[in-house]
Amino acid sequence: MILTKKQEEGLKIAVARYKAGEKYTVISGYAGSGKSTLVHFIIEALDINEEDVCYCAFTGKAAEVLRKKGNKNVCTLH
């Protein structure tokens, strides 16, 4: 899979933030903008165990979509 220019930029930012010791990074965008795809690339680039990643969504529907895409540790923000 090939990332868009925006996703590539997001990947660089997220990796740099992680290496700088930032505790979290927020990835936002409209439905279908490629957030889930970007997260998979970030996890791969950082060689992180996916079990150590927590996905947060604003709605139950969004959390359900993340789970269906194979993401674990999904929760909603209240």
C-alpha cells in the first residue's frame, strides 16, 4: 500500500514525536481519510507490539469500525 503525501507527513511527525518522548499523538480526520492505515504504518515503523497500542474513538460506531479492521484495544472517549 502507498501512503498519500499527507499520510507520509503524518508518519514522519508521529515517529519524530515518539522518538522525542511524547506520550501520545493525536491523528484526526474525516471518515475514509486513511487514519487507520497511517496508524498501521506508524506501528510498523516504530517496531511496536500492537498489543501496546490503544485506539480511542469518539463514537461507538467509529470504535466498531476500528475493531472490524483488526485493531485491538479500542475504546470510546467519554
